[in-house]
Amino acid sequence: MSFTTADVVKLRKSTGAGMMDCKNALTEAEGNFDRAVEIIRERGKLVASKRADRDATEGVVLAKVTEDHKFGALVVLNCETDFVAKNENFIGFTTKILDLALANKPASLDELKELVMEGRTIGTHVTEQTGIIGEKLELSYYGKVEAENVVPYIHPGNKLATLVGFNQAGIEVQVGKDVAMQVAAMNPVAVNRESVPQTTIEKELEIAKEKFRLEGKPEAMLDKIAQGALQKWFAESTLLEQSFIKDGKITVKQYLTGIEKNLTVTAFERYSLDV
């Protein structure tokens, strides 16, 4: 079977592969379009297998919310080089995954990978793109926030993104952005001290006691001193107790309650490729 330039273009549009790859696949398939598609997909699996031990530490982090602002999703697609991460097609592919997450609200990363996009699972698409791009790709993280109002923030460069959920709808855009940027800049471990896992608290207390023990503080005083250090850690590490980055004289909680008495944050998600 022969094939035309139009067939090559059609295959490229269908698979996203380069023109030469599409031409070679059609040649190998003797012009059979369906077989050519399979050849490109098989090549993706082969390349993915060969590059399985590579480090995919670059990539993009994107966040977005539904039109009603009640649900937000954050996804991370990794690749090997910054060159690929900045490619418009790569960013567009990640955006398509994100849009599917918003439409289906999967409960986990595994569920996200099993969602069907254009007839195949997202996981299959990622494998195919590995063959097309020639780098290891990995859909490594999926986070979500549901609340009365969810606000997204993507730091310039697509390496860091956040989602913040508030307990009230209709808050000012700037207020939501301020807090989302606070999460991005200050990397809190939890919304408030009540939501910090007990294991984390115990670890911080042990770290503090060992620090002061090495400084020669009396053993009998270590528990009390460590509790003081823990209070300072809460103020630095929990979102609502942190100093507000735009006004260091108040906390994030004071900033929010100054706008509306009962306004608060209920949840947040943050991911950075630079940490």
C-alpha cells in the first residue's frame, strides 16, 4: 500500500509524533494507517522501557479550578529536561490532563491515570508521549481541594503551584491570590496547629530537645524549653499563624478575619519542582 503526504499529516495529528516518525511508521506499515498508529505506540512503550531508570526531575506543575470555584486540581508531569518542560505541546498535554481531572474529580493519582482521553487512558498517553518526545515522562502527582471557594496560583515558570480552599464563596480575587501566594512563598505544613499530625509534633519536640541538650541545657528543663520552641515552630510553619507576607505585623488569620470575621482557610495543596 502507498501513502500520501496527507496521510503523514493525518498520522501526525492523530498521534502527535514528528513528521519523519510518521513517515517511517507508514513506510513500515506499508501504508496501513491503523498499523502505523500501533507502530508509533509500540515505539513509545519501547522508549519508556529503555528510559525507565532515568531521572525525570524537570516538568510542569499546573493548577486550575472548576467554573463554580468549588473544586480545584493540581497535576505534575515530569520530564528529563527543562527544554521539554518549556515546550508548548508538553504544557498543552499537561493542561489536557488537568482539564480531565477537573471534569471527573478522581479520588487519587491512580484513578487519574485510568481516565480515558481520546479513546485511551491517560497512563497510555503518557507512555506514548515518551516515545514521541524521546524522554522519560511521569505523571507523578495529583492533588485536589474541595471547598466553598477554591483559588489556584501558578508561579511564573510552571515549577510551583498552589490551591487554597476557603470556607466562604465570593471572596475578593485579590484576597484569594494573596493567600495562595503565601502558601507558595512560605510552604506551610498545615492550615493550623490542630491539623498538624501528632507524629510531626513529636518529631519537632525531639529535635528541639536534642538541640538544647547539645547546648548544655539542664535535662530537667528540656521538656519546657522544647514546648517553647514548638510554639515558635507553629507560628512559622502553620498557615494561619504565619506572618502575612504583605504585612509582617499581622498573621494570615488576622488578615482574613480583618476582611470578614469568620473567613478562614479549610485546606490547601502545594507542589514545587524546585524543592
